[in-house]
Amino acid sequence: MDKKEENGKIAGVPRTDLALEVRETFEEDNVEIQGVVLKEDYDKKKDIRVTTVTIKDQKGADAMGKPIGTYITIEAPKLGEEDESFHEPITKEIAKYIKQLAGETSKREILIAGLGNRDVTPDALGPQVVDNLFVTRHLAKEFGNSFLEENNMGNVSAISPGVMAQTGMETSEVLRGIIRETKPKLVIVIDALAARSIHRLNKTVQITDTGISPGSGVGNNRKALNKDSLGVDVIALGVPTVVDAFTIVSDTMEQFMSKQGFGEKEIHQFMNELNEETMGNMFVTPKNIDETIKRISYTVSEALNKCFA
């Protein structure tokens, strides 16, 4: 978000891809957002919280800075942990909401695109998910669609298109070419996201029917992947794996300065200046990210396999 006067305060909100976190910045001031509906469910037994942010009209979209559509956030504290007893419940939960957004399209031809750079671990979620998928489109071409129906299989193809620095092409260009040749009815894009809160890193899944702008959370915007750009329905699934370094500094400094008696406007002015002068484009990821990405990618791929295979 741009740094500007907004709702009576200086808005220097660190980057986030999560609609839930954008909505939370308004809740701090008890602001009701016209055109935005918030619904929350919590399963105490499973320790899974599901929050649905629905942006219903253009007023809501303008306020949130996100397209009209549905954003489902699944918060699962044990998502990245090695806990087999938790793996099955969270897998089912993710599959449930993917099916909900896909609707009848889930029974048609599906293309799954794993975005990101597999050589950079925090950005390798998409490619690693694709590595674990059960793809079936080639079976339909070899044995016919009746074979898939008899064996209760979906028609699934998958691709890891890489990033622009590797291919010299926009991801949207690569996917449009594939879509033109294979003609899927639904595209599901998987990508790593950036979060506002360190407490949501590797513990949160966002699923939305609005598509995605690759790299937006880290200030590296590429062309959006949505129905307008690709010509087919798009569902985006992402997991926040990095947080803006400025977030960690600002949270600590704001608490300290508040205790020292500084006013809200003084604190925000100081933090904005600090961000501009010293932070730059620095992002932080947990030290155990390698193993965590492996576990989360497996969970997400299992959820997708349950949906379409």
C-alpha cells in the first residue's frame, strides 16, 4: 500500500497477500467496510480457523485494494509441523474449499500451475506441489475419457512454468500458450505469498477465485493471472512463506515508542522514514523453511489429488 494519510492515520502498512490481513487493518479502528462481508468459523477440536472475506462490489474492492471475489483463509498452527495426526484433517479442509470454489468445473479438465522458483526455497512451494501431483490427462488421451470415469479420475495436467528470470517470459504468456493448446476449463495456480504477521508464516492457506498477481507480496509484480488474462476460471492457492523485514522491526519499535509516550502520528512518521531509509526490499523466512516447504507442498498436493483424482 502507498504511504498516505488514510482514515486519519499514516498508512505505511507492510506488504501482504492475505485479504484477511488487509481486513484486519480496518478492524483496529472498528471500521465497517461497505461491500465487504467477513465470516469466521473455528473448529476447536482440529484447531483450524477458517475466515471468509467476500468482496461483493467495487466499493469493497476499492477499500480493500483487491478484486471482487471470495478469499478463504485457513489458519492451521500445525500446518508446517511433522504431525501425521494433523495432516489428514488439514488436507480434507483444503480440499473442501477448493471444491467449493471450483463447483461443477471440478469435474472438467483442470490445469494446475506451480508458480515460483524451485531454486529459492521460500519460493519453491508451487513447483514442489506439482512434483507430488497425480496427473491424468495423458491417460485420457491414451485410453479415452471413459477410462477416467470408470476409475473415478479427474482430467488433470500440471506445469511449473518457472519465473521470468529463468525463462524470459511472463508466466501469463506461458500459461496462455498451454491453455490455447490443451483447453482446460479451470486453472489452479499455486504460489508462495507474503504475510503481514510472522505468526501466519507457514501456518496459513489462502484460497481465492480471483486469481493472483505473482510476486505482488514482495513488490515484484508480474501480470495478473485471472479469468480476464487467461480466458478461463482461475483459482489461486497460496501459503505465506516470507514476511517483510520492516514488519518485524515496526512491531517491536511501535510497542517500545508507545510505552515511551510517543503519539500515534509520531510513531507512524518515524516508522515510514525508517522503512524508506534502511529497510529496502528485505524479507525474512524461518530457518527451517526447507523441511517446512516439503511438508506443506505434500499436504497441498494431497488436497488437490483428493479433489480431482
